[in-house]
Amino acid sequence: MQQPEADLVRESLADTGERVEPVLGWRWNAFDDLRTAELYEILRLRSRVFVVEQACVYLDLDGRDDRAFHLRGWTRGADGAELLAAYARVFAPGIVYAEASIGRIVTAPEVRRMGWGRPLVREAIRRVAALTPGADIRIGAQLYLERFYEEFSFRRASAPYDEDGIPHIHMLREAGS
């Protein structure tokens, strides 16, 4: 059995004592402004985590990517090449929910527990505020991440529900909070 790519990168980092560098920068694009290679990296990361890692067979390509803004955080991997470390999909109000929304929030397995999640959520909130000032933000969060999102002033806005075999809740962040 072949060893998963994420485990190989982790072992490589552990062997050298090297840590993945901090973010090289945030990239923010509308769908039509993404290059083919950028879109491929986004879809690859989402598939690795949401379909393969979470063993959740579902249609990630939901017909909404073309109406979203795509936030990506890049760093350098153990080999020095650029690595898509963090990603979130952002929608203006009225597309997914009445409120603005952030979804497909993900960090690459190679950078987990290295502090990427909080900067990603902060940057996504900042981008929503710039895109649609005064808009509330709604997310569909995995239930176990409720406390994490509460750190950013999100509050539970629904009872738990099942989404593809994983317990979720809606959470709402009021503008200005």
C-alpha cells in the first residue's frame, strides 16, 4: 500500500526539523480570473480533504464555484515548491443564503496544527467585509468545529443536521461583531 502524500510530507518535515514557512500571500479571485492550474489545485485540495480524507462521497462540484470568490493561502512545502495551504470559498449575499457566506474552509493536511486555520477564517471574514460591507455571514460548520468558529463571533443558528453523514450546524456572524 502506498503511503499517503500528506504523511510523506510530514515525515520529511519531521526528519529535517523544518517547518513549513508562513503564508507567502493570500490570493483572491473571482472564478473567471482563476488560471487552470490554480483551479486544479483548489479542486485537488478539496477532493483530498472532503472526499478522500473524510471518506465522504459527495459531489463537491456543486455548480456554485463560478459565482464565488476563491481565497487561497500559499506557502512553501518541504521541497521548496509552492503549496496551496489554505482555501475558502466566499459568496455575496443572496447566492447560497440571504447572508454572505464562507464555505469549503480547508487547510492542507501538510500544514495542520501549524496555525493556518485562524488566519484563513480571519482573512475570509475580512474579504467578506470588503466585498459586502455590513453583511452578516452564514456558514455550514461541522459540529465539532463549533467552538473554533465561536472564536470569530459566529453563533449557532440551527439544530444539528446531517450532511453527507457528518453532523453540521448553521452558524451566523452578525456584521460588525
